[in-house]
Amino acid sequence: MEKLLVEQREQDASALALATTAWLAGVAENADSPSPAVLETGSVMGHLHQDIEESAGHR
């Protein structure tokens, strides 16, 4: 993502960030017997995904 941003490819960086946060949130959500840390990570990824989505929409 950093390289994409340096190259001023904001849309590509946003798409990568959205895919990454969605994937990590899904992994946490589908984990068998997730620990509290995994559940928290999933929640954080969900919030980050929403924040990135909102930010990308304002460009």
C-alpha cells in the first residue's frame, strides 16, 4: 500500500486496503474458538474497512 501511495495510486491502495481488511475480518469471524485477541482484531479490521471505505468515497 505504501508503494502505491508513493506512486500516487490512491484508488489501487484503497482497493488493496479494503480487500486486506475484509479478508482479515473474515478470518477472525470464521475462526474456530477464537481468542479475545482474534475477536478484537476482527472488530478493528471491520472498523478500519468502514473508515477506508468512507475516506475513499470522499476523493
